[in-house]
Amino acid sequence: MSNIRRLADLDVRGQRVFIRADLNVPQDDSGAITDDTRIRASLAGIRMALDKGAAVMVTSHLGRPKEGEFSRADSLAPVATRLAELLGREVPLVRDWVDGVQVAPGQVVMLENCRFNKGEKKDDEALARKYAALCDVYVNDAFGTAHRAEASTHGVARFAKAACAGPLLAAELEALGKALAKPTRPLVAIVAGSKVSTKLTILKSLSQRVDQLIVGGGIANTFMLAAGLPIGKSLCEPDLAPEAKEIMVMMEARGAAVPIPKDVVCGKTFAADTRPAVKPAGAVEDDDMILDIGPQTAAAYAGLLREAGTIVWNGPVGVFEFDAFQNGTRALAEAIADSKGFSIAGGGDTLAAIAKYGVTDRIGYISTGGGAFLEFLEGKKLPAVDILEQRAAGAKG
Ligand code: 3PG
Ligand code: MG
């Protein structure tokens, strides 16, 4: 793992510890939390700081509120309530905290949505210095936000007396780093989702390293078009077909491949009750929409996954929210669960699929990151990690 200090190694007894977590959880229209995975994943860091006898402050962003204004819809109140339940202790929520927070050793308080503070998103130096002044030790445990250089993820780490990684951030970097640095081969990646454009960088970067690059969703349609197949009125980005072609040619040249579906499941409209029709990939009609991979293709991909040494999974290969079009994603989820290889998975839809098919315990590592997971896989430097490395290097002289 990268060279950064860790909370686990520090003595923080009696000290003021400021933890930046990623508690940005999905909520329904009434504000109820629909998935508390990120809160659970943050417990270890909070407990660690408390067990060490620190006075603990925890903050996070939630949503993308307008800075300089409080909005109830984006308040961390439901998150504080849930955290209190999970910790089995009170977690008071502090509304105004930038200029000072009262908290005693052995206590934990939650600091309201940091994106309510003016200057947070722009990594404003004055704001970051104020955050830093609140604590003796700054702990970044927000892997999900590590790709953002904001005042609470980056600036504060420059100015705090000490800065380190919490256990979640450390575990993420270690698991993902291990999977990519020296992967057991074959290395198989699944990159799926609606658009090539949003995942072009990761497709290009993975295409240079993986043995098999399984594509799905709208991305697969663009690759099918590039391979000369009919795709009807399926979601697709024709402009990017040449880039897709280039990736296929480049991978083939080094003995790797982007497998192209042999069969697909089509519907006439994008609806749960549209009639599913399985057909060979070459037989897709003008008014068809491809909504899943077909059974032959699913079996072939499942075979690749069962034999893989390492698997990286981001994105469902079909519209798995619709029962008739979930079989491809389910077959892949089960094959990944059965595989003897080490698997890592990340991204909101992927996590939803993992939960739906009950394979959570059989995935090697499930990342709490969406955008951060992708940027890590792309080989980009995550600003929140980069600054911790710089601090660690500075501390050693
Ligand atoms: C996420 O949910 O991907 C992270 O919490 C980052 O949120 P953001 O995209 O609003 O910065
Ligand atoms: Mg919200």
C-alpha cells in the first residue's frame, strides 16, 4: 500500500480527532436511508478513535447541496440517528461547527453536512485551515470521496497538525492495490453501464492490462455496433464505435479479447412488462432494444469468470431491475461468487445487484467507492490519498 500514516498506528488518547467519512447514503423521498452500507463501513474508524480515548468529530457530505445554506433534505440528521443506533450510543449533531466544537474524550459528535460550508467544494484554504484548527489529528476514512479535492478531503490534510488514513481508506487501498499491482491471471474485468463516454478512460486503461474485458449494457451495444452487428434501437453511442473498435483490435493484437455477445434478450420498449425475446446477436431487428445478454453468452462469460485468477466488476450487464432481463447479471454474479479467483466489485448498481442475488459474502472485496473506485482502477492519483502521502513523506523529513 502507499506510504501513508494510519490511525491504527497512532496514540490519540485525549486528543481531538476529526474524521472525514463518506456517509453519502441513498435516501428515499421521505429521507429514509435505503442502504446504510457506508455508515456500517465507517464504524471501524469511529470505534477505533473512541477506543483509543480520543474526542471524536465525524463529518461527511450528503448529496450536492448549495453551499452557504442549510437545507433539511441534505441534513445528516438521519445519518446521525442511524450511526447512534449502530454504535449504541448518542451521536449529537452539531449544526454550526466551523468556528469551534465542544467534544470531550470518549465522546463522538457528528458535524453537519460539510458541503453546507462555503468553500468546501473549491478546497478553499481559509476554510480548510479552520477545519484543521478544530483537531489534533485529521483522519480521512472517506474512500468514496477520495477522488475529490475538497476542503474536508484535501485542504484540511495540508494544515492539520497530523493527518492519517482511517481503517476503511487503508483497507480499500490495500485490497484494490493488491488486485491490480500483481493480479493472479487471467485478469477479467466487467465494465458495464449505459454509456461508453462516461467509462471510456477506464475501458482504455483496463484494456491494456486485462486478459478479458467483458462489456455490458449500452457499452456492449456500442462494441457490438463496432463489430458490425445490428443493434436496432438499443442504447448506443455510434460516435464512439471507432474507439471501441480500436480497443478490440489492440487487445486482440496482444492475445487478449473483448468478448462480443453471441445472443441477446430484446424487448420492443424499455419497460418491465415488454415481452422478452432471446435471439442470436445477428438477428436483432430494427425496432428491438437489447436489454440483456442471452443465455449462451451468459454461460460463456460465466466460464471465463469461474476460471479467472482476478476479477474486477463494475456495472450490471443488463436491465436487472426488470425481472425478464436480469438473468445475465444474475448468472455473472453467481459465477463471480463461485470463482476461485479474487474478486473486487464497486459502484452503486453493482452493489445493488450483489445484494439482490445474495452473494455479498462470496465477493473478495466490495468497495464503498463509485467514482473513486473507477478512478483508482484507471490508475489515477486520488487527491485525498496523494496529500496523505505527501504529509507522511514530510513527517519523515
Ligand atoms: C459518491 O457517492 O460517489 C461519493 O460520495 C462522492 O459524491 P459526489 O459525486 O457528490 O462528490
Ligand atoms: Mg439527498
